[in-house]
Amino acid sequence: MNAMSELVESDAVHGYLHRPDGDAVAALAFTHGAGGNVESRLLVALADELSTRGVAVLRYTLPYRRRREAGPPQPSRAAEDREGIAAAIEALRSLVPNCPILAGGQSYGGRQTSMLLAENTSLVDGLVLTSYPLHPPGKPEKLRTEHLPQLIVPTIIVHGSKDTFATTGEITAACALIPASTTLVEIDKGRHDLSPDKFAVVTPTADAVEQLIMQVTANRGNR
């Protein structure tokens, strides 16, 4: 467990909350990819960096990973993972009240979050996706875009230029399907794992999240 985080544990949610020193300007529920877990270097590094910028971050475990420590998720049980995402968002809302709530995740976790938000458009104020798995490697015809036109919250997509799950051109075209404002952050030479030990991903991602929070805060003030 990260030294600056606190355990969040219930029947529905397992994760670690990184709180800023002062009042949070926003809160982000962020989860891992299909081959990862809550201790993913990307999750920890982003949570650490964003908490220094006033964002409370809950990095949490998806239900399939709670059931077993290794192995991929089961497509037939993806709905259970989305239920776990919804539970994490609600837990974060109670832990860090009265501020904008963002959600997202790495690869599979981000895709399932985006699918949940396409079905439940009022759950959060913004979406943060890293390494969105647009299609299986080598199968560009199998696009995972059906739900993107239903996303109505401002969205960030962080994409490695060497990601085999999408070319930059493909992910740019996918962004155009989202009717809300979208920001594409390209990580030069970044691969699908976007490991912060290999690629300069944390700072540009945190910068984009800060800009998203400013946008969301302005929108809330105009309601």
C-alpha cells in the first residue's frame, strides 16, 4: 500500500484513497486494466501526482480481480465489473463530498467505465481514459466504439503512439464520435502499458486532468 493512501474496504469496494493536503478540488475514481491490479505503477503514480494538485484519487480493484489474483476478466461477467465501478464512484462521492467527480481507468477498466457512463450519463462530471483498447491488436475491424456517441461528459484519452490497440489516427477518429468535448493526449513512443517507468505519461495526464477540472467547475458554476 502507498504510504500516503488510506484503505477503502467494503463488500462492494476495495481500493486506496489518496487525499490532498487541503480540501479537494475534485475527486477521481480510477481503476486498472485487464492484466493489472490496484498496485499498477500507472495507477499509483497518477494518484500520487494528482493528489499533490488537489485531487482526491481512489484507485480501486475491479470485481473480477477481487475474485482471483491473476488472469483476465470474463466477458460474460463484464456487467459485474460495471456494477463495481458504479459502487466505487458512489463510495468516492461519500468520501469526498461536494466536489466534481471524475471516473476512468486503464485499458479494460477505462472501457468498462465508459460503457457505464454511456448508460448512466449523470454519474460523474468527467471521464479519464488511458490506453483505450479501441480494437484487439491486429484486428482493426473489431472496433469498440458502439457506445461512444452516448458519452456526454468531457473526456480525456491518453494514448501511446506505439499502442497496438489503436493507431493515433484510429483513436482520433474515435474521439470524434464522442459528442462532448474531448482531449487527446499522445505519449510519444508510448506503448499500451503506459508504464511511468518507461514513458513520460504522468505529468501530461495530470495537466490534462487539471484542465478538465477547470472546465467542469466552470460548467457547474453556470448551472
